[in-house]
Amino acid sequence: MTSAWIGIIVLAVGCFIFKLAGLSVPERVLDHPFTRRAADLIPVALLGALIAVQVLGGDHTLVIDARLAALGVAAVLLMLRVPFLPMVLAAAATAALLRLM
Amino acid sequence: MTSDRSVITDSLGVGVATGAYGISFGALATASGLDVWQACAMSLAVFTGASQFAFIGVLASGGNPLTGALTAILLGSRNLFYGLSLAPLLRLTGPARLASAHWVIDETTAVAVTRETTRQARLGFYWTGATIFVLWNTTTFVGALAGTAIGDPRDYGLDAAVGAAFLGLLWPRLTSWGTRAIALLAAAVAIGLVPFTAAGVPIIVGGAVAVLVGLRWHVSPEDAS
């Protein structure tokens, strides 16, 4: 899987450049309300899209299966303030059990 | 004035809680087609959790690694603003800045930015960074080994765990009705595109549309009321 290695290297370099730039660039260059707001919105929007594709996406179709039930369980546990790791494990267990039935 | 000891205690608490979930990253990375070394290389060299999950999420949904890298780098762009907040506190120059940049992530920023002195900001930044770096890489390795040993990841619901992990990362950011609407809009656009576009594209386009709408409508993390 050579292409995966290329992706990983591009990702590592790209992420490092952002991290270093933040520490290096004079604050006034980037500290504009518009860029601040964009920075707040980007993770929210990308994570929303990632969840949707991860949970409902199939091979060029949408599929409703155990993944959606698992996401529902995850949402309930997050509302109950269950920590990250037990929440993820419970979601996985939900999907695994539904597939066993 | 908080004591140095309490800064270190905070750092260790955040570090241990965060470092532990490298185990889910390792397991999910191998479940989405990476080998153990690729999973470990990511935690060592990328070292920003949400972007790492995004990369394997795109791979798992059939996208190519460059699309995955682009999505993940966009998600990592927030570290730029963390760096901006940290710079005046940490006061780093030259080689020290270059060596420290790798640890500019959500958690180190959260622990360091609330400190009043450079000394305590550095204390929080390096203790949190070191704890997470050591644990995140160790647990990634353990998770990746476990992930390859168990057979079909779907039998264990690991594919469903990726969505839950993303929701866990998104949850603390859903602080206003506006941000919730933006997340839903991105999800809706992405879902709508899945049948018609190459894998990975729905995530980037859905995310971009929602960001533009959010900027246009002045959506912010706090409700205006």
C-alpha cells in the first residue's frame, strides 16, 4: 500500500506546517474575526460530514444498518457525559450484537 | 495563583485520558486497511487525533489516501489558531519553536492557554504534550496489533466505532444552535453526494458548503441571544 504511505507523509507535513505557522506568524496577520470564525466552523462541518458518510455511506449508495443504531447509542452516552473510550466501545458492542442477532 | 504542582496534575489528567484512546485509533486504523507500521507512523508523525481519525475514515469509506490527507489537513488547520494563542505565552524562538510545534494540539492548548505566566504555560504545555505523546504512540501500537489479530473488524462493530469516535470529537463543539445546524447541513450535503461522487469528495464538499453558509450567516460557537 504505497499510496497510503504517500498520503501519510503528505498529511504529516501538512499538519506540521499548520502547527509551526501558528507559533511563528505574527498574531496580527491571522487574528482577524473572519479567519477565527472559519477556524471554529471547519472542524464542526468536516466532522458532521465525516460522521454522515461513515455511518450511512456504502459503495455509491446509502445503507441503513447497525452503524446507525451504534451512533444513536453513542449520542445518548455523550448526553450522559460518558467518557470517550467507554462510549466508543459501547457503540462498537451495539453494532456487533445487532449483527449477531 | 495556581501552584506548579496543580498545573502538572492537570496535565497528567488530561494526558492520560487522551492518550488512552490511541488504542481505538490503532484498532480502527488497521481495520480500515493500514498495516501496523502505518498506524504507528501516523501517531508519531501526524500526532493530531481528529486528523488521524479523519484520514482512516476516508480510507475506510473507499476514498484514496490523498483525498484523505486533504480532508485531514483541513481538519488540522485549527492547530494554526492554537499556535497563535500559545505563541505569546510560550515565547519560543528558533530550534525550541521548531521542536515544540509538533505538540500544538487541542489538549496541550487547553491546558496551557489558561496559565498566567510563561513558566506555568510551558509547564502545562510540555507535561501534557509529553504524557500524550508517549501514551498515544504506545496505545496506537497495542490497538493496531489487537486490530490485526481479531479477523473481520465488522464482527466487532469497529466500523461503527469510527462514527462514534467522530461524534465524540464533535460533541464538545456543538455549543450553539448555529453550530448544530452547520454540522447537520454538512452531513446532509455529504449524504446527498454519496451516490454521485467518488469516495472522499462528499466529505470535503459537504464540509466546504457548510462552512461557507456558516460564514455567510455569521454562525458562531456562542448563541447570539
